[in-house]
Amino acid sequence: NRIKDVKRDIARIKTILRERQLAMEME
């Protein structure tokens, strides 16, 4: 299902961005 793959990619990107933001706040 293409829509499901897109949602999965969006969730992955959001997770990466959140982790990156947390890492920046840690510094």
C-alpha cells in the first residue's frame, strides 16, 4: 500500500527530526 509507506516514511522523518532537535538542545 503506497499510502501506508508514505505515512511510515513521514513518521520516520518526524522521529529523526525530533531526535536531532533534542540533540541540538542538549549541546
